[in-house]
Amino acid sequence: MNTSKRFIAPLLLAGLLAGCANTTPRWDAQFGASTRANLAAQVLDPAASRNPNPAVGVDGRAAKGAHDRYQRSFAQPESAPPPLIINTGAR
């Protein structure tokens, strides 16, 4: 019995200490990369605010139609979800 305790105790200690190990070095190295990529995409053209015609390729009629369809999508109320029926098998 004494030898099994000597064998199990170090295994248990090693198992507990394994939880302290850093297991995400690849994730940690890339932490914030998505945010930096989004920021770079937003500041790609620093003079974009001075562009007098920012929506090149979209005429006024098409833009108004798209905007109107977008606004009408919120006018229709959502339908109620179907009722939840739970059958327990009892009569």
C-alpha cells in the first residue's frame, strides 16, 4: 500500500501542475491581430472624408430603393414562434 501511495502522489501532483501550463502560445502570439487588421482597413484612405462622391457606382434611384426596402423590412411585425409542446407520455 505504501508503494502505491509513492507512485500515485507524484502522478496526481503532475496532473494538478499541468493545469498551470501555458497551452495557447499560438493564440497569444496572434492576440489582437483581428483588431489591428480592422483598424488598418478603416484607415486605408485617410483622405476618404474629403471625397465629395463617396458612393461611386450607385445612382440615386437605386440607393433610394435600397433604403426604402431596408426601412420596410422593419415595418412588418415578427410572427410569434410556434408554441412549445412537451409530450411526457402521460394521459
